[in-house]
Amino acid sequence: MAADYLTFDRITKTFGPVPVVSDTTLAIARNSLVVFLGPSGCGKTTLMRMVGGLDSPTSGTIRLDGEPIAGPDRRRGMVFQSYSSFPWLTVEGNIAFGMRYRKDLTAAERAERVSHYLRLIGLEDFAESYPNRISGGMRQRVAIARSLAAGSDVLLMDEPFGALDALTRERLQVELREIQAHETKTIIFVTHDVEEAVYLADRIILFSARPARVLRDIDVAAVLGQTRTLGMRERQEFFQLRNDVLHLIRQESGAEK
């Protein structure tokens, strides 16, 4: 995988007098799942929002496939912690809504894409259901499917499982790895949950307290491999990596003296 698909060139961000991101340079490979991890409020979500074109850097340039990011477009889809389904649309309608600007698709192609993503997220039986009739975990699956159906090459996920119960969260972590392998998308996943980060990531970018700067760039795939199972959480290498990362965060936050 080429490591220069998504690049951050000396990015800084301030809000008024407050520095939020400090001189960040990164390169992210195509079709990788990269987790931004760091203390709450450190600036990792701001950095992800700049990738989505929702915020602009104060200085520096973010490029996707060589092109500077100047604003939102359908190549970059976002999934937030809050459930972002449209309540007046069915599950099927929510997924189709992601294709509303796809002039390159016929009606038949749109219908096939909706069917494909319904199968992929396992909600064929709920196609005609409205969001208030399905669980929070299902609504997050719909949000992921809507971004994929839109044709997003990069999926930006801001603590999307944070409001879910432990078992649903665990199940969606497994499903996200499966979806990423099947769809070969580039995913940036923001979290402050260390175990979630270690389980999901090909690579963890560990940020400092605000203003965010890169503390460590951790190649998780080199330690755990590409394939993840729930049983992996019981393995010594998983346990050790989780503890090492947690130790670094505690040091940075001042919780460990």
C-alpha cells in the first residue's frame, strides 16, 4: 500500500487564541484503517473534521490522492457518535439518500446498491422500517451504509460506537473490520477507548494533550496481523499492546506519576 494517499503537511489549527492542532505531518495509506487516539479534547476530532472539509487548517495542507482538500465532497463520508438517520425515511430510504447527488447512476443501479448495502450490514429484513423502530446499533450500521453507498473512498468515524452498550459496540467493531476488508475503504476512526483502538486499527496515531501533536505512530497490524477475532482480545500480544498504549496515554494526561 502506498503511504501517501492521504497526507497532512504541517497542519496547525487555532480557534481564536487557542491552539488545537500543532504542526502535524502524516501520511495514510489507501485502504487502511487508522485510529486517531488521544486524551479527550486533545484535537483529534478537529483534525478529522479538517479531512472531511468541515474545518480548514490555520496553516498547512491536507491532500487526498494528491488533491488539496478544500471542502466537503462525497469522496469523504462521515459517521458521528449521535445517530444521524433521517427519521422520515425508512432504512432503505436512508441508504438511498446517500446517492442523491450521484448523476452517474441509473435508477436500477441505485436500487442494486441499496440492496447490496442492506445485505452487507445485515438489515434486509428491516428495509421498510423507520429509524425509531430499530436499535442504536442498527442506526449506526445504516449511517455507515449510507456513506458507502454515496461512493465515499474515505470513511471518517467520530466515536461512532461511544453511545452503545458494550456487547453491541463489540459486535459493531467486528462488523466494521469485515466491512472494511470487503469494501477496501480507507477509514479514519476517532476514539479515546484504548481497547477499541487496538482491536480495530491497522495503525494507531497517538496524539498528545491539546494542542494535538503526534506522540507515537504504532503499527498494530505488525503485532496482531490483519485478521481480528473476538478471541484475539485474550491473547498476550493484544493485552501487552493495550497496556503499553494505555501507559503512554496516562503519562501524557498526567494520570500516571
